Amino acid sequence: MHDALQHMLTVFFGFFAIMNPIANTAVFIGLVGDGEKAERAEIARKSLLLSFCIIAAFSILGKVIFHLFGITLPALRITGGILVFLIGYHMLQGSGSKLHKTSGKSDVSIAISPLAVPLLAGPGSIATAMNYSAGAGWGGIAITIAMFAILCLITFVAFVYSEKVVGLLGHSGLEIVTRLMGLILAVIGIQMLIEGVSGATRVYAS
């Protein structure tokens, strides 16, 4: 029971750090502008639903993708660790990672791009989801999806009340949260990298 709870907390805070719902709220309000509350809620709902579907798909199909492309779990952890570390490193410097930056106007609805992809369900989130679920059974996959679903609900509330959240924290508060999340992400990335290198060493040494 203790191990399951610890795993749940690890997955949740891993996703929380990489999605950074508080900092992304500032991006969200910048994208939707002065739209009505109902309009903001609809955009938030669509973007988070799509993000959830993407992460759930990669969590469930992780092993299939591995076999299809001949990918090993250590390789994913090494690559994912590097990606997550780079995102955290840029956040520590007070700047967003290029993997999380928006590209201006898009022909596609902002709920799909850049909100859902790559802001919420970007390479770092996908790598994190596959890392937590690929080496686990159905129980681990269910925990990964459930924790991401909870985080989506939290992000939805933050997006709907985005003006109040940004007004409450202010610029300095957002900077502090971003750098704190960056530190956590950098540590998670290094941990993934260590596990990947350790796994690869065992595989090729045997």
C-alpha cells in the first residue's frame, strides 16, 4: 500500500512539474485574451480533453510502440530524461523551453495547438507518461492515467479562473513557481537518466 501511494505521488508531481499548470495559466490567458468565461472554459475543456487522450494513448500503447520500433525501456528513459532535464534547465534560467513555447497564430484552433500540443501534452509529458507506464503492469498504467486525469482537472480550474490566479500570484509569484518547477523537473530528468543508464548497463552486460 505504501509503495502504491509513493508511486502515485511520484507520478502526480512528475506530471505537475512538467505541465506546470500555474505558469501555463499565464500563457492560457495570453492566448484567449479577454474572452468570456464560458469561452475560456470551452477552450480549456477541449485542450485538456485532447491532452488526456494523447497521454492515455501513449501510456496504454507504450509497450506496443516499443516492440513496433524496436525501442528499449532504458533508451526511452535516457532520451526522456534528457528532454525533461532540458525543459527544467530552461525553466530554472527563467525562460520557457523551446518545447513549450507557442509559435504564434495557427490555422488550427488554439485549443489544439499550441495549448494541447505542445504546451500540455508535449514531448516531455509523453516521455514521462511512457516512462512511468512502459515498465509497469496494468495497475501502473491505470495510476499514470488517473494521476494525469486529476492534474487535468486542476489545470481546468486554473484555466477557467485564470485572471484570478495570475492576479493573485503576480509576476514575481509566477517566476518563483516556474523556477521551483524547473528544479524539480531537472532532478526528475537526472533520475530518469540514471535509471536508463543503469538499465542499459545491466542489459548489455548480461
